[in-house]
Amino acid sequence: MHDAFEQFGALRQDAADNKALLAKSGKITMPVFAIGAQKFFGKNMADHMQFAASNVTGGIVPNSGHWIMEENPTGHHQVWLQIFSPSRFGLQTI
């Protein structure tokens, strides 16, 4: 159990490292897809990612909580299909 919880001890250092990297290099510009569950984190996933990335697309999986893939796999797939829709990128399907 001790080792499993050690990861949380690094959070403060991770935050400091990320803040320094952001100050040095700025926000990342590559596309970031932030998906939250309706009953857990929801829109906040995308909101938080906007602190570090300038090109964030968010999605919310309905009828889901912490375990999205177990609670609503179909909803999860639908969000991904919306994000990666060819029309979103100006493409046509054949």
C-alpha cells in the first residue's frame, strides 16, 4: 500500500515542474482532446487542459462517472467519433 500512495507525494513537484516548463516554453499547440464523464469532472477536464494547451477540444460522456469505459462504452465511442469526424477537419467521407 505504501508504494501505491507514493505517487501522490510527487504531485507538488510535478506541479512546480509543469509551471516552470509552461513559463519557459509556453502552451503546447498540438491538438489536445479532453474527455470528462458527465458525473465526474465533466467540462472541467477541458477547462483544466486550457491552462497548458492552446488547442483544446472537450467532450463529455453522458451517463458516466469515474469508470467511463465500463459505465458507457457506447457514449465514449460517440464522443470520439464526434471529435474525429471527417467533417470537423473539412474532409468528406466516401
